[in-house]
Amino acid sequence: MSTKTFLKTAIMTTGFSALCGLAGWLCSGPRSAASEFGPHTGLFVSGVTFVLSPLLIFPLVRKTHLLVRAHQDLEILANTDALTGVPNRRHFYAASEAIVEGGQEGSEIAAVMLDIDEFKALNDTHGHATGDAVLKAVASRLRERLDTDVDDAAAFGRIGGEEFAIILTGKRALEATRIAQDLVEAVRSLSIDRHGRTLAVTVSAGTVVQRLPCNLDALISQADAALYAAKSAGRDRVLAADNNVSAEEVAGRAAA
């Protein structure tokens, strides 16, 4: 048990013990006043209650704290991608659905999809351990940049193997393409050292802006189509959905 948890437990136990002691004194006071021992009996009962109650209460309070902490840890694990430490697909979609359902009608919402370029080739050439290191580095850089420059990003997470997604609202939604470009450039500046070799990594991104109410799956699908168009156009770039070819054309190019 951490020092902070121990102190909380000790304070709660002491407070409860004081209440028990006061209750013992109040209950025994009227009887002791009429007894041959006088009012000292009430003080004695109060003291004994105060001293003995921690022995019973402290383990219960401690277990309660541990259970609450364990529940919080499990909640974090359930919402966090184990490899990269960023929110996982489950958490991203839960947060995004809440935004779509609870947002003000007519307000802007944007989706940004990012995908590491030629990640399969990187895995095949350098091994999965290097692929994992690249995923961690990219996820860390994206989260760092979002925390620094886009502190009101509504949702962010790793939603696929090498794919990340962001939901932006309000004024940030209208700046989605610029924000995505900043993220692409931030990843481009990464230098990942692996076994004496420096790896250059890039990402492609697609963006779309809509007004609420809208369908989350459709929003993300349009951003995803823009993403694959960016890959088809040469990778390491951003394309917005309104400057993009249709999803059908993108699918045809990807299959070619």
C-alpha cells in the first residue's frame, strides 16, 4: 500500500475511532452517572472503544482502499493500448460516441486518421521488435504533440495495427488539416535508433470536417478514404476529404 493510501486509511480510521469513542461515552454516560463508579466509567468506556476500534476498522478500510485502487487500475488497463500506452480502440470509440451524441447541433466535428507508411515492409525487413519500437515512438510523438499544441483534442487512440485516430471539436475541427500536417511533420522529424541504424519514419493522414449531428462511422470512413488517397498520392502527406477522390476510387487504387 502506498504512503498516500496508508495516510488516507489512517485518517479515516482515526476519525471513525473518535466517533466510536464518543458513541461509547454517550451511551455509557447516563448509566455511569447513576452507578457507584461515577462519570469515570463513561470516560473509561470511551477510551477503550477509541483504542480497540482501529483493530477492527483499519483492516476493513485498508481493503476498501485496495479494492478501489484495483478497480481503477483495471479500468485504465481496459482503456489503454498495452504496447504504446495511448488510449485503445475501445476507449477511442466510446469517447467519440459520447461526443457525437452529446455535442451541440450545428457545431463542427473533425476526424483525423493517421497511418504509418510502409509499416509491413519495415516489419518484414527489420523484424517485429523494431516494428513495436516504431509504434511506441510514433504514438509517443503524436500524444506529446497533441498534449502540447492541441490540449482540447476530444479523443485520440490507436485503433488498428499501425493506425491512429483523432477527433477534434469546435475551432480545432476547422483546423484539422493544419493540425494533421503538424503531426505528419512531427513524426517525420523522428530518428529511431535500432541496433546502430537510424530509421526514418513517416505517416500519411486524412481529414474530414462535418457538422453535428452526424454518424461517427461515416465520419471516420471519410477520413479513412482521404488517408488512403494520401498514401496513393505519395505518402508522408495530408489530404482533406473535400479535396479528395471518392472512396470507391481510393479502394480501386489500393487494390491495384
